[in-house]
Amino acid sequence: MADTLSANAPAPSGKLPRGVPFIIGNEAAERFSYYGMMSILTIYLSRELKLGDVHGKEVVHLFATAVYFLPLFGAWLADRWLGRYWTILTISMFYCAGHGALALFEGNKAGVYLGLILIAIGAGGIKPCVSAFVGDQFVAGNEKGLTRVYGWFYWSINFGAAFGFALIPMLRDNKGYSWAFGVPGIAMAVATFIFWLGRKNYVRQPPQRESKQAGIFSIVFNPQTDEDRRSARAVRRIFLVFLTIPVFFALYNQVNTTWVLQGEKMTPFHVFGFKVDGERMQAVGSILVMIWVPILTYLIYPLCEKLGLRPTALRRMGLGMVLAGVTYVISAIMQTNIDTWWANAAIQYATATAALDPNGPLGPPFLQLVPPPSLAWQLIPYIVLVAGEVLVSATGLEYAFAQAPKTMRSMMMSLWLLTIAGGHFLIALFTNLNARFVKASGAKELYFYAALMFVVSVIFMGIATWVGKRKHAASA
């Protein structure tokens, strides 16, 4: 069942390889299934399963930690045994089963946890393989297409995510949680079918069962040949660059938890009759990615090149991290206004209740005349944060593939995804420690994340400068 090189000739330079549309279609449908489920998971765990906001947030991020940690398993399976094509096809079955479990065991905590475990295996197992598989389609003479195709690959991720975030909460409101969890399962089955349809068009790299190059630890800690030593240096550089990235994702991934809970305390707004509340607001992030990717790829980056600013991968990632810190300053200012409104509302409510007939025309309902701040204000931090995310995430995928030894590309993709796992774990850890010891809330917590991000950005820039000099010296 191992992969072999496709007999199909690769696409000529400058043209899209024939297998890429199937991979991008698969990715869009898979991301619809994953983020559609994620769009309702925080409120479902916190309110329906009665875990509470703090514990519900912890469970979501621990689940996501597993999703982004298990790529290590998927990459090992692909690089050493099955190859990327068969790994993706096989593990996708676990993915579909996980969605089915969520739909069938609605309201049952054990059944829900089983579903989340299966989804973590499926989503995590295929992640490094799909992102590396799309890169496999570009052979010698067509490398320049990598930057653009990873931009569009990332665009497809957010195309699917946007529809998942927008439609699944609506489906939940009309049909209940069983349908809301079941439809993402159908989407995952469609994703698997789309991927299978392209089987005759793919360039497939075979697994390296006998090669030491497939073992990351043997290369890094016990290189035997000059090729091993070159690979070891490349792996170490990638590891250093990725070392601080988890902090960025600790901020970004709170759009699915902290920002949802913040949005629940704000006034929903409507777009063409479509209600946008805290859950549905998550779709905005994906829509903004689809806007930012072409703007950065076709306008900002070429303009910087003309101005002599050279938007290298490391510079793009550094700027993205700084923007994340700026975002949390904005979010903290917003949270201060929200907290102030609710504090004043509580005082007004108590005063009105004490002085007036609670059921009278001037009783508690008068508070509805002055609603909480509009959720539309959350668009401002979203715009800034998503620009930073495109600069970091899309670039990180490109950097991991381009810098990795050829026989370890799935593993390097999994290393990139491990930074996302680290971010989710940091959120769960910080949330738990804060609830138990510090008990900071609201704007104070957000300002903490902003300060942390600025400090880490400076560290990243120092590492990037050092790595750039070392790479230049090694190639001289």
C-alpha cells in the first residue's frame, strides 16, 4: 500500500500541477468539517454539558493540543511506512467516525470525549501529510509556484472554515446539536472522496523505510554522513525559528474560546439579515484570511520587493508576531469598555429594582434601551490579528517545506503543527493557573498576553537574525 512515484508527468513550469485542485478541494471540505464543529464546541461544553466557561475552555484547548500534537504520528507513518497518499486516505476514516460519535452521543460526556479523541487522531494524523503532499506536486523547475500555492492552499483552508463557522451555528439553532455535529461528518466524507478522485493525478513520494533520513533523532543527534550533517543543521535552524511560535498561537487560537465568550457579552449585529453573534463572529477571521492572502501575495510583497525591503519568510513571521501583540492591546481596551458597561448595568439594575416596581414600565427592562457595546467593534482586532496570522501561518508552512530535508518534509510539517499544539497547551495551562492562583480576568488577562507577545517577538527577531547569519555562513 506504499506510495510510488506517479507515472503522470509533472506540470510544466509556471502551471498548476494536475493534482493540486483535488488536494485544495479536499482541504476546503475538511476544514469546513473541523471548524464547523469547533464553532459550537466551546458553548456546547460550557453550557450544554455544564462544564462551565473555565473548564470548557480548557477542554477545547486540550483537544486542540492533541489535534496539533498527533501530526508527529501521522508524519512518522507517512515518511516511514505508508507514504503521504495512503496515510491521508486511511486516517480520514477515523476522522469521519469521530464526527459520527459526536452526533450519535449528543449530551453524553463519555461519547463526546470519544468523538473528540477520534477527530484528534484523524485531523492530527493527516495534517502534516496534506500540507507536504501539496508541495510534492511541485518538482524541479516549478519551485517558484510554492509561495503562491501555499498562499492559495491556506486560502482554501479558510474558505471552508468560513462556511463552517457561519452555517453550523445556524444549523444548531434550527435542528439541534445532533445535526450540527453530523453535517461536518458528511463534509469530511466528501473531503475524503474528493481526495480519492485525484489519485491518478498525484506525484507521490515513496516512504523512506530503510533511510536514516526518515529518523529525525538519528539525524540531529547522530549524523553519519555529510548529507546527514547538512540535514541536521537544517533541522536545528527550523527548530530554533519555531521555538517561540507557540506563544503566537496561544494568542491567535483564543478566537475560538476567549473571543467567543467576550462576544457573548456584546450586542450582536446583522449583515443582510444574517445575525452575527459571538460564535458566528469566528467566520470573520476566515473571511479576512481570504482577503489578506491575495492582498499580501499580489500587492504588498511585490511592492516591498520594488522598494528593496525584501519580505523574507523570517521578516514576515516577525511582523506577524508584533501584530498579534497589538491586537491584544486593542482587545483589552474593548474588554475594559465591556466590563464597565456590565458593572454600570448591575448598579442600575439594583437601583431600579429597589426603587421601582420590577414589573413596571421603568423597571429592569429599561436597561435594554442602552445595550452593551456592539460586537462589530471586534472587527478591529480581527483585522489586525488575521493579518498577523497570514504572515506567520502561511509563511511558516512555506518555510517548513522549503528548508526541510526532502526525506523529512512530513516531519518538519509536523514540527510546525507542533507549535500550534504548544500554543493550545499554553492557553489551557495559563487558564488553569490563572483560575487557581492569580484570578486575573477581563482586560488584565488580555494585557498580560499582549506584553508576553511583545517580549517573545523581540526574542524571535534575535533568533531569526542569528539563523540568517548562520545559514549564510554555511552556504558561503
